[in-house]
Amino acid sequence: MNDDQAKKPRAARKGQGRGVTMETVGRLAGVSQVTVSRALSDPSKVSPATLAKIQEAIAQTGFVPNALAGALASSKSMLISALVPSITNIVYSSMVKAFSEEMRREGYEILLSETGFNAEEEEKLIAAHLSRRPDAMFLTGIHHSAQARRMLLAAEIPVVEVWDITDSPIDFCVGFNHAETGRAAAEYARRKGFAQVGVVSAGDERAQRRGDAFVREWERGGGGRVYRAFFDATATLANGRAGLLRLLEQGFTGGLVHCSSDLLAHGVMIEARARGLDVPGQIAVLGFGDQPFADAVEPPITTVRVDLAAFGRAAAQAMLGPLRGDRSGPAIIDLGFEIVERKSA
């Protein structure tokens, strides 16, 4: 050992000892390790004066209680797993934010992962999260691999599927009928008297379901051809612009374009303007999601509105019931949607 090493305090040498323990905290506070443990698990079991000493010792040492040990003792981890397709997409981030706020008020923390619209990746992440023994799980959508469903059922924890509804949820589902939004959009186009319609859609399954329903309803009502531009990728402004270009190349000369997101709708509007096409005179645009920018662009985007924060809050309430031992709430929560008419269509 050189002189510099000898001068270093023992606690400053990484890799030595066990770090700060409850025993360390107890010695500093002048109480036993058992008393420290009791104060951490149930503060009401120690006197206010003793609790104050322990809290001061914890603050001085930087001690972090072993949550895993507490979880083993109580059979609760106070962790909630949340899996979303994209953490940058405002649709999912808005839902998770509202959900997280509700759960954290009840003392839970959120363990968040991104699946990327991939069922195999979701299955791997479900297994990884379940190995951490979460108390419940928040999933996006209702379509999962067979193995994922088996693991979730075997875990016997509350599972809330958000952003879609089904008659057979794993446990609870909170959302709306995606196909019904497509049908309502086609009815809107018919009611407004458009002779031609097109669909620009991102690649996720729910977006394509909305687009397919739009096509079926338009054709059922005796409408002509539906011009379509479907992308494998996620919604972007660039894909919105490229989507309108595809429709025009197919022979679309003007009418209503229904987009699977407001971002695509904005891209369609940019491309229309770049080509000297009037919006909504020649190209009318109907988006989806009512994202924060939708009423701030020119012209403001007519869109299908869904209350993202309400989905997150409803998911939290559905989950908290069984976590408290109460399963009397509904298994299927349909929060619906509405078409908000603005100047783009």
C-alpha cells in the first residue's frame, strides 16, 4: 500500500466492505439495527424522537434501504411495469405521464420500457420485467404473443391493457374502438360531400385497423375508390408529405385525406401547400389524436380526439382496485372518441 492509499478514509475506497448498512445507521443514531428496520418498515412503531435520529443518520450517511428485502418481507415490490411502443410518441408518453402521476401518489414507482411495435420484443421485455417481480403491469394494446399471455396469466398480478378494447382482456382494458373511429371518419367525409377520399397511415396495427375500417365504410356507402398510402414506419412529417405524393401519383385529384395521426396530417398539408394546392379547398385533411399542435397550425387540423390523460388515469384506477384487494370495477372501460371539426376539412 502506498502513502496516498494509506491516507484515504476507509469509506472512500470503492470495492471494500459492504457500504452503509442499517447497522451503520443504527450506530450513528444510537439504536439497534432492529429498531432501524422497524422504523423503515413502519415508522409508527418507533417514537418520534427515535425516528428523527434515524432519519438524520440516514441523511448523513446516504443510506438507501434495500427495497428487494422489503419486498420479500411484504410480498410487494411497489414497482409497476409499463411497456409502450415508443417513449417519444406523445400519444404514449401522455398516457404514461397521467398513469404515473396517479400511481406515484399511491407510493408506486414506474419501470418503463419501449417495445417498438414488435411483439417479440414485447415478449422479451415482459419476461424481463416479471423477473423484477412488479406488483402490476401496464401494457399498450391488446395484441400480444401467446407466450406473453401465458407469462402474464401465470404471474397472477393485475394487468391493464391501454389504448384499445376487447371482450377478452387479460385482466382489464382501457381504450376505445379503433375501427369505429375509421367508420366515423368515412361517415364524416360522406356527410361533407367529398367525391374522392384517401388514407395515409403509419405502420402500426391499430393505425391500419382504423384505415381499413375507413375503406370498408366508404365502400359500403357506395363511394368510389379509396386511394391509399400505408407506411411500415411510424408517423412523421416526411411520411405525411410522401403519403400525399403517393395519392396524387395514383390519380387522386382532390378531396378528403384521412390520416392515422395529426403528424401525418400536418405533413400532408405541408406537401399540398408546396404543390400549390389549397387546403381545404382542394385537399381537405382529417387527422387523428388531437395532439397539442393540431389547433395551432394553419389551417387548424380537423381530427379525431381521444383523451390521452383520461386513459392514463382510468388505467391507474383500474389497477389500484385489485392492488387494494377490490376487483369490483369493470373489466372493459371504453372512453370513446369525438371528431373535432376545424378548418382543415
